Amino acid sequence: MTRRMKVAAAFAAALFAAATAQAAAPANGASATGGGVIVRFAAQVEPSDQRDDFAAELLALALSTSAWPYRVERVSKVDQGEARAAALAGRVDVITLPSITTDYGRLTPVRAPIRRGLLGVRLLLATPERAEALAKVQDVATLKREFRKGYGAAWLDRRKLEGLGFRMTLADGYRGTFALLHDGRADYLSRGVSEVFAELRQPGLAGRGMVIVPGIALYYPLDDYFVVRAGQGQLRDDIAHGLERVTADGRYASLFDRHFGSALAEARMSQRIVLHVSGYAVPAGTPLEQFDVIELTRSEGRLVLPTR
């Protein structure tokens, strides 16, 4: 083979290798840079709103186990509806949606509850006056019959809870639900253990005289899934496999403890009656065996999570 032929062959091989790598690499709406393959995640970006911090960190942790150098970037969202629309339009790559979602359209869920069902472990938030009456509740039927629940008008399980008999006063937006308590239009909010203590520290939310009702909690099988936009099968698989790896090697438990361990200790779940909301139907294919955190919340020390 002549020198010219060798050069041509080497050049062709290099082009083939580059094309193969490009075809195999995960396609993202944002460009791949020297800092990694960018994954755009719809999340709250206000420092005072920490509801998406765990999800963003878990997504980055799961993707760190992949062979691809992913880099997660937050894209600001207002609510679930806006995040869904952004994913359908291709403006973001990953969002979270509640596990009760039945219509994903062109989006693909990773069916693994990101907090192992902790979003469905609910504490009741009320004024001190209403908290005294609520603390005497012994069953869900009494709660439905005698008290009004404050809720977001656009929240995805609103119709489900109304269908189960909860009396509701509705508000527009997240902050508006807290105004329902302050104005006396609702008797209580049910807030996730993972949310409520941070909200109590914020004067603009629950920090203006609200208290957690002692002695009781609600539970129903609810959490969020990571949901991936259309055409991102490799990204979806990398998230799913990454979640399995970080659960198996203990890094998920460490991240969970760092975000929620102190809240669970503060909640003193072992001192509460947990009222299970019966009839809270979940879609077919829901991995209920992974919604196991309710069995772990009785412990007030460090959580030891079983592997999936």
C-alpha cells in the first residue's frame, strides 16, 4: 500500500469512528460541550424554594454512573404543567411528574419513586386554634367530614382526592395554598414530611403562625418519577440503571439521609397515628414494593434503606 493510500485509509477510519461515536452518544437539546453532555432539568431555581433540590442532586448522582459525561443544568419552572409543556416542546430533557400520572404523551417515565414514597407521608399544617381540633381526629372519615383541606387548583391529584370525599378549598399556585390558612378559608394543608419543615422556616409560607398538628399523619402511595422527553431512550436507560447502582452501593441512602433524615427525626413519626387514605388508586405498573418508606419512618435515627 502506498503512503497516499495509507493516509486515505486512516482518514476514512477516523471519519467512521467519529460518526459511530456521534450516533451512539445520547442526543440532547443542548449541545455537548467540553464540560459534558448537558441534561436540562426543569426545577425550581429560587434559593428559598428547595422542593426540587433532592431530585436535581439524585439525577446528577444517577447519571454520574454512566459512561457518558453528563452534566445536569436546572431550567426554571413554575409548576408541573409548565414543566410538562417544556418537555413536550423539547426545551428540557428531564422533568418530574407525580407517580399517579396516567397520560405521558410522548414523554417516558422512569418508574422508580425518587423518594421511595416519602411524598405520600403527609403532616397536617394549621393555625394553632384549628390544630387543637385536628389533633383529636382518629380516622380519615372524620377529617373528610369536618374539615376543609386547602389545595392547589392545578395539582394533578386534586380530582382524585375530591373523588375520595375530601372537602377542598382551592388556590392558584403553591404560595396561594398557604394564604388559604392565613385567611381562614381552609382548616389545614397536608404537606409532605420532605417539604413542611422548610416551609415552616419561611415567613412568606407557613412561618406566620402555622403549626404542625401533633399526633397524626396521612399516608397514600404518592411520589415523583423522573420523566424524559421523546427521543431520549439512552438517557432514560442511563437514569434507570444509575438509580439501581446508587441504591445498591449506598449512595442513594446517604443522599436521602442528608436531605430528609433530620425532617423524619423532627416529625417523630413513631409518636403519630398514620391514617391510611384508602381508595387512592394508582396506575397499572406502579412498583408499589418500592413505595416502602412508610415502613422506615418509624425510625428516628439514620435510615437504612433496603436495596431495590
